[in-house]
Amino acid sequence: MGSEPRSRDGGQRIDDGGERTLRTGRPLVDGTPVDGPALDVHPERPASVLLRQSPHPLVSDPASETWATLLERPEQGETDRPVLLQWVSPASPAPPPHSHPTTETFRTLEGTLTVVCDGDPVRLGPGESLTVEAGQAHTFRNDTDETVAFRAKLPSMRTVTGLYTAWGLAHERGRDDDGSYPGPGLLHSLAIAADLYDETAMAMAPQPAQRLLWAVVGRVASLSGVTGIDEAYLDPSFWTRHVEQPAWEP
């Protein structure tokens, strides 16, 4: 994975425990990292080893302090499902409870991930996994004071495209005057959710009501010129322009 320019406080360092860490994943402006959420990884730990091996770039959502990379990406027409390596910080909000028509498997690599299934929280430590059944309402969150790394087998590349679209829009929208990242905006977020409705159903309302809601959202978004998921955000060059990539040292 290629590296991008780093600011003076980037690169590897030694933490309080004597372990090497690498600061990466900051938003880029004209190729230079700017103040914003940063990912501190430990090069010898499992998630970092997988990140280094991945042929895909590190991506991020500066609004939710989330980072990810694809570990497995099926080609078009294949039945295999994508596997996403993901980091969530203590500040990352939990996604709204939702369900899929297929199973979804979470496996924690570093830290402790809490997966909530039908309202029941399950804490997964390193090496532990949980498969959420098709149609089961679930979400996940980080209840700790440290960044958690986990891998998830997702329903399809459409799910990945939806995530990457929302995260890419957050980068394009940029920061507010106070330095925070507001994300893609309400209408864009709703348009993305409407495009993913058939494989990611929210647990907020009965299915008939949701179908009506997403139909209305799609119509309003179309009239406003707002699009939903966009495969352009799967282009690796978008992420190498917008997210600081790890500068691994020998």
C-alpha cells in the first residue's frame, strides 16, 4: 500500500507500554494530513497485519471516527460476500438497529466489541465471533475507552458501496467552522438508506411503513438532484487522495 505525505507528528512512535504505534488515517487536504480523527495502529497486532496485507486502501468516516479496509472483495456475479476490516473509536456512534436477509458474522481482532442482537448485548473479546441470523435486528458499538478492531462478513458489495458513499461524502463536505465533520447531510443519508432498503432494513417501523417512507425519500431526493449509493466511491484513488495511508517502516 503506497504512502501519502505525513505531517511532522505522523509516523511510528513508542507508546507508554513500550510498543510501537503508527498514526495514520487522518483526512487529507491537497495530500497533507489535517487536524481530524486519527487511527493509531500497532504494526505487530492482528488488525495491522491484515491491513498491511490488504490490496485495498484504508478508508475512513471522519464524522463517526471509523476506519476500514476491504479484506475480501468478490467480483461482480460471484456469490461470495465481502469481508470488511473495521476500526471504531470510543467516540463512534452505534449504527441504528437493522436487519439483513442474510447472516452477518462479526469477529473481534483487538479490543472488545459489543454486538446487540434483538436488544441483548454480547461482548466479543479478541478471537471471539458471533453470527447474526437473517432477519435478526442488531447493531454494534464500542463500550470501551480504546479503539476496537473487528472483521465483518457483510451481505453484499452494495452494503460496502453504501458505507463508502456516506463516508466519501463526509470527506467531500469537509469540516464545519468548529473543526468537526458533519457527515453527508440528512437527505443524502436518507437517499443512501433508501437504495439499501431491500438488504438493510431499519428496525424503526413496520415493513409496509418503511417501504412507503423510502419511496417518498427516493422521490424527494431525485427531485432535489441528490443521489444515493455511488460506485465511484469504490475507486481506490478517491481514498488515497482523501485519507492518509499507513507509511509502514521496515
